[in-house]
Amino acid sequence: MEKFLNEDKVTPTHILQLFKNALMKASLDEENDIRVTTGLGSLFLIEVLSEQKMLKYVSLFGFKKQANQSEKLLLLNQLNSGVILSRFSMPKADALLSEYFLPYEEGISSYQVINCLRLFEQVTTGAIRQFDTSDLVE
């Protein structure tokens, strides 16, 4: 496995290979985003934003049907004030989105790409467990 990817090597194909080399279940989707399913069964998307020279890590969770709008907004505010690493939003009424951006200008280490996903998973799922006291997220 390459220990360092120069900026021109930060492509969906190369990033996909890093996850596969780390023995993670990963594939490219039709939009050329990397889909990674972790050992805990969580699905994450990694998008290469070449113009901005960033990797975008995304996770999406569903809200339960009984969750009302004010409860969802309260949870979003708690998540965004209590968590530094990722940003939470509600792109649709029934979805909770978490995202993190990792810059790669001049290149990035393979370790950082993989470790960032692991950290993002821990922070995102841990934050939902901690702040979702009303059990709104599926």
C-alpha cells in the first residue's frame, strides 16, 4: 500500500484501493463516490472534491416516523454544539446527515484517509448515542 498519495493520485479509484487494502468493504457507486460499509454495518460515502482539494466523508441516518420537527431541530442543535469533528444537517424531513471535510492539498497519507473514516464513524455514532435521548434516529 502506498504510504502517501500525491495530490494528483487522490482519485476515487486510488482512495477506493486504500479502503480495500485496509480490508474494508468498499466500492464505487454510479456517481464515482466511494461507499464503505464498516464492521459495525454503517454505510459511509467518501467523495473526492478535486477542485477544493478535499475529501468529503458523509453518513446518513433516518429519523423515526414519530419524530416531530421540533424534536429533530433540537437534536441537530445539540449535535452541532456538542460535536466538533462533523457537521450535522437535515437535508430531508426524514434524514439526518453528518459530514466531515479533510483537505489534501499537496497530498495525503494513506493512514490519514483510513483513520479519518474510523474517527468519523466513532464520533458520529457516539454523538447520536449521546444526544439522541428521545430515540429519534433509526
